[in-house]
Amino acid sequence: MAKVQARTLKTHAKLLEAARDIVASSGYEALRVEEVVLRAGVAKGTFFSHFRDKDALMDQLIGEKIDEFLNEIETKSPPQSVEELVDILVPLSEFMTCERYVFDIILRYSGSLAEDYMGPIAKTFERHGQVFGEWLAGGPFRRDIDPYLLAEGIQAFSVQAMALKFCAAHNTIPMRDMLHRYFKAWLIVG
């Protein structure tokens, strides 16, 4: 049984590595299941025994990348101004909007798809809320509401700013400017 499990883990890792290579060279939207299995040297059915579909693979790949950004964010000191907060979030926001396809996957997978399953992207949203809630609890921002609610507002305004990047009427406004405007209105009293 241990051999079967080890082989299964190795195959899963090969599929992920093949997918990461494709994304690195061609982008997320260009990834095709057929190319993943070809590069991994496995049958197409094997792919589907590891991932429900291409989007489930993307949930894992994009969730990993968001976690890398959150790892970096956690090494930083809590922001002491809206400007510092924006500086911290811009790189993550730029990744999340690097392709329309990536942003669409993030939106679809940011919440739990089922009560008994929480995927990698949904977990990153939960983690984001924890990190920023803890930061906001001790920062110079408004104190009339719970810091975790403030963190949820940061997420909501971030998603709004990212969505506007794909809106013809608003896509000329830099992400930094949109985030700054929203966060200032949300976090600063008076």
C-alpha cells in the first residue's frame, strides 16, 4: 500500500510540475490538460484521477502562488498608513489580474465550493483576512469596527479594484490609485 501511495504522490507531483512549466512559458490560460499529461508522461485518465478538471488544477496552482505572496506579506511590518498598505497589496493584486482567466478562477474559487471542502484559493482568502485583521488591530486605522471586518473590507475593495481593471470605462486608472482611494475611504475616519 505504501508503494501505491508513493507512486500516486509522485504522479501528482509530476502533473503539477508539468503544469507549472506550461504556465511559466505560456501563461495560465494557455494551459491544456492534453499538454500537461503529455509533459508528465501519463494518460489523460490519470490526470482526472488527480484533478476533477482543469479548473481544480488551476485552483491549486493559483492558490500556491497567492500563498507565496502572503508568505512575503507576512514578513513585512504592519502598515502604518494607507500608502504602506497599498504598497504591500499592489504586487498581489497585479498577480491576481495578470490574466482575465486567472481573475475569473479566483472569483469562482474564492469561497468554499461545498460545505465539506475548502480549496486552496478559498484558504488564501481566509489567510489574507487573518493576516490583515491582526495588522489592523494594532494599526493607526479606524477603531469603531472590528479589525477583521476592516480586513474583509480590504478584500472587497481589492476585488472591486481588480474587477475594474477589466472594465473598459475604468481600465486606465492605475490599480494603486484605485486601492488608495478605496482604502482611504474605508480605513480613515474623518
